[in-house]
Amino acid sequence: MNQESMLERTLVLLKPCIVMRGLMGEIITRFERKGLRIVGMKMLQMDDELLRQHYSHLVSKPFFPILRDSMQASPVVAMCVEGLEAVRVVRAMAGVTNGRDAAVGTIRGDYSMSGQQNVVHASDSPLAAKEELARFFRPDEVFDFGDINLDVLYAADEVDRKA
């Protein structure tokens, strides 16, 4: 199997604004309809330590207190999403950060009018995905479904089907 045909895993967080609006199922359904698999999922309240780790690149920014309050307004739903080029696909589905600028048809374009209350977090690279998944999930909280549905999601030369 070549590098391009390997299934990736990425982190998606459904932010408190989506949880409180009761739209979790709609967002999850969009990923599943695309053909991505949810191989880990849980709801959790982000404490200060987890928030500072996850947004370490933003802690010194003047807007960090607003971000912290927003992300702690309710629990988040953390998902481990799997698929071919999952990082790129999920980010394309999410749309640009500011919901007002996001294209209609993207998750942010359809559900957000804000740069801050922008519905989802999606890992921005395979390396970030690996680090972020380890932050939110223990190994026993992510599952391997085997080859279920791979033959209807991908062409035979796109993924290596396990025996």
C-alpha cells in the first residue's frame, strides 16, 4: 500500500455552539454521508489545562479569554474520524475559519455566522491530527472496524484491503 492510499485519522471537535443549538446529529451525519467513519467519539467538558494544551498557540493572544469562555460554555463532542486523506477532506468540509466567509455547502458556511463560534475544530495536518487525537483519546477509545464498507467507498487501487 502506498502512502497516498493509507486511511488517515483526524480529530473533529463539535464546539459548544453546536452542542447548545442541538445540531450535533446533523454535523455527524454530514461526515458519515461523505463516507468518513467515526471510529471514536465522546462528550467532554474542556478544563483549563486541556484548553491551554489544545490552543497553546493562542494562549498569549488578547482574545484567548473569549475563546476559553466559549469553549467551556458546554461540553464538546470529540470525534476520531477516519478515511482516505481524512485531514484534507474534513478541513474542506468544514470550510474557512470565519463562518461569514465560508462557502455555502461547507459546515461553517451552512451553520456559522462567526469567526469564533465557528461550529467545529478540525486538525490542520496529519501531524497535528496525531497529536490532537492523543490529547483527546486513549488508544482503547478508538476502534478498528476492519474493512467494512471500504469496497463501496473506495476503488480497489485506492486502499489496501486487509485480509
